[in-house]
Amino acid sequence: MTKVVIHIFHGDDDSISYGSRLSERIRQIAADKQAEVEVFCFGPAQARLTGGPGDEARAVHNRRLDDLIAAGVPVGACVNAAKADGTDEELRKRGFTLEVARDAFLRFALEGATVITF
């Protein structure tokens, strides 16, 4: 089965907005196209997974990712970065899969996934 990974790396508003939006749009048609979708947040975008109120782009990004998790899409982040930031427990409670980024990217390559980065 074909696999598409949306890698959301950049932390600017446009990258997190378009990355999470495209993830949902691909999810909507993936089963019909015999494809899987996975999302992986890393780097500056991972820092936007948590934070206080007042950041509308962050709130929309997080709502979309939580919706993807609820729909059964694997959404991951780097466990080392999460531990360093003290966000690992919060992300796990939300349903994020935490793994070493190095291992995730090697897994994507071994699975023959197409990785699209925002």
C-alpha cells in the first residue's frame, strides 16, 4: 500500500496551517486510493504543539492534528524533543506517537513512503 507522510517541520503560521490542512485533505481520499497517511511533527513545528492561548494558528493546527488522531491517523513527534521540552506526557495523553526522529525517518524510507515537508 502506498504511504504518504506529511512532515511538518517549519514553525511559521503558513507551514503549520497548510501542513495540517493537507494532512486532513489527503486523509479524506486515502482509503479510496489504497493509501495510508501519517503525520510527523519535528523541529520548530513540534514546539507549536503546546502553548498558551492567543496563538490562533497554533490552536487551529492543534485542533486539526487532534482530529486526525481521532480519525485514526498516526500523528507523531520526536520523543527526545518532547522530553527536553517537558511535553512528552501531554502529547502522549493527546494520542501522539512519540519516537526518536532518526528512527521515524529511517522507517519512512524503509516503508517506501513519500515524505512531503512543510
